[in-house]
Amino acid sequence: MLRMTPNRRAFLRFLAGSPYVAALGGIRAFAQRAPEIASIISDPKDALDVMDFEEAAHRKVMPGHWAYMASGVDDDLTLRANRDGYRHVQLRPRRLRDATKVDMRTELFGTVYNSPIFTCPTGGEMSFHADGELAVARATKARGTMQMLSTATSTAVEDVNAAHGRPVWYQLYAPTKWEACEQIVRRVEAAGCP
């Protein structure tokens, strides 16, 4: 595999904004024809899209943990459907527009976030980083985005809320006993989670 040089990345950024490349199917279509584009990034600023992080994460995370993170349930049908669905979403570049003042803030149930993009709940995040959910909380706090915490969190919801600076959302996988479910819901409500 060829190594991606800074000049090559700059050229690809230029191509990504080109209406000619868009007419040919976009940078993803171009990338499929040029395998060296898919090389491993070493700096987040070099990413052309979010999928550029996938191989870097794959190489950093232990194989068992990667399999947990990268797979879906059952036969991965929903995972494939989501990826196929996103292939149909395209951006239409607009030329000669001031893009320096883009406001992506989103209000959701009375809370304003800087972006509609949020972190999905993933159980046992300490498997991926020593600070686990606390590292994610600090990152989402820094960006003003929403964090959703998994029922299978490796860190207490109260500690995550403190690191995030405001209550996170909580994904509940209800236990089989109603009393246990009530106990979890009471704790999450007491922690301030909406």
C-alpha cells in the first residue's frame, strides 16, 4: 500500500471540492479506484471523511474489542443497511458562498448542542481507552455535543455527567426484572439525565 503524503492529501482535498469529481460520483468513487487514498491517517486533520478513522481505530484496538465495536447484531443487516443508506446522501457544493460562519447548532428537547452529530452509546469504553466514557465526556464537552451513555457503561453515570458538564443521555437496555429496571431509571433520573 502506498503511503499518503501531505501533498497527496492536499490534492485530494482539492479534488473533494471539485464539481468535476462530484459529477463522476464523488471522492468515494474516486477513492475506490485509487487504493492509496485509503491509507492510514495519523492526524485527524488529514481525514477527508469520518470513515478515514476506521482503519486507524482498527489497528489501535485489540481484535476482540474491535469485533465488538465494528459489528452489529445478528447478521450485521442493520449495519450494512446504514452504510448503504449513507451512500445515497450527497453534499452539493456551493461556490462563492461564505462558509466561515456555518451554524450547526441544534436544539433537542430544550437543550442546544453545537452539532446534530452525537456519540453513540457503546458499552465498556474502557476496552478502547483507559479513561473510557470519561474521555468521551471530555471530548463531547469540548465540542458542545451530546453524549449518549450505554447501559453497559464501565463508568458511573454521575461521574460521566460531571466530566461532560451537563447530563448525558442514557440508553436503557431493560433488565428482565421490573424492579431492577426501576432502580436503573431512578438512578439515571436522579443523575439528571433526560
